[in-house]
Amino acid sequence: MDPKELNQHLFSLISMFASACWQQLGKIPSQIDGKINKDLKSAQVTIDMLLMLRDKMKGNLTKTEEKMLEDTISNLQMNYADEASKSDTPKTETNTKVEDKKEEVKPEENKK
């Protein structure tokens, strides 16, 4: 790939937004505390920012840059829809350490 096809600063900016959104969707742990933080409202805002960037940069991107941005937005939107459909509760933040995601085995009660 020709380096002129993909501006490294643009790639870094899109990657930064995508990484933040994956964390907000609860798909990857926070790099700060190792917890899974699901905040769908913030994830939607992040996706909206990427959409705004796409619209503002229309006509100024190479085909490679345009494809990367479109693919990133599509992946995030699909995962957002998946997480939103799972959520029966209001879109609030939940904190769970990665280690805490293991199923707990409860002792059987009233064994006879």
C-alpha cells in the first residue's frame, strides 16, 4: 500500500475513536483499570463523532481512507445495535473486572 493512500495521523485518530468506542461498548477492558465499562450513551456519541468526521471530510479522502472509515463505522454500529438489543435496563454504566466475568458456582441449597 502506498503511504500516500492512508494518512497516518488520520489512521491514528480513527483508531483512537474506535478503541474508545469498543471500551464503551464493553467489548474490551479499559486500559487504565482493566475493567469492562459498558456505557452505550457514550458509545453512541463516539459513533456520531466518526459519522460527523466522515461527512465533513467527504471528497477529501483517498479510497483507502474512505474504506477504512466506513468499515470502522459499520463495525461499531453493528456492535452497538447488538449491545443495545441485549440491554433491558436503561443505558447506564456497569463496571465489571475481566476476572469477575467467570460464572460463579452457587452451592445447592437444601440438599437432602
